[in-house]
Amino acid sequence: MTLNFIYMNGYGVYVLSSFLFTLICFAGLYLATKAQLIKEQNKFYVKFGELNSDQIQEAKKQKIYKEIIATETFSKI
């Protein structure tokens, strides 16, 4: 039974290899996206991590700050 499922009338090699290829591509895409996110977060913290209290209050008033905080709470990878 299991051997027939894997063999799939001669097409099993092609079907299973395409699934494996797709999984490898998705894993690579996920890892590349996660690495880019970490890189961008580090750039953000370098630029805005060491602000004094006046600069923090001014940054919180800006629209882009609110958008970053809103998306950061929903997209945790």
C-alpha cells in the first residue's frame, strides 16, 4: 500500500521531488526574509535607539513611528 502511494504509477519520483523542491524554496525564502527583517530592525535601533527624552517625544508624534509600532505588534516572526 505505502509503496504504491510512493510509486504513483511511475510518477512518484517527479511528484515527490517537486514537493521537496517547493519546501526547500519556501524555507530559503523564509530564512532570507527573516534575515532581512533582523537587519532592518538593527538599522532602526542604531538610528533611533539612543534618543534623549525630547527626541523620543518628537518621534512618537510622527506618523511613521505609529505605523512601525502598529505593524511590529502584529508581525512577530
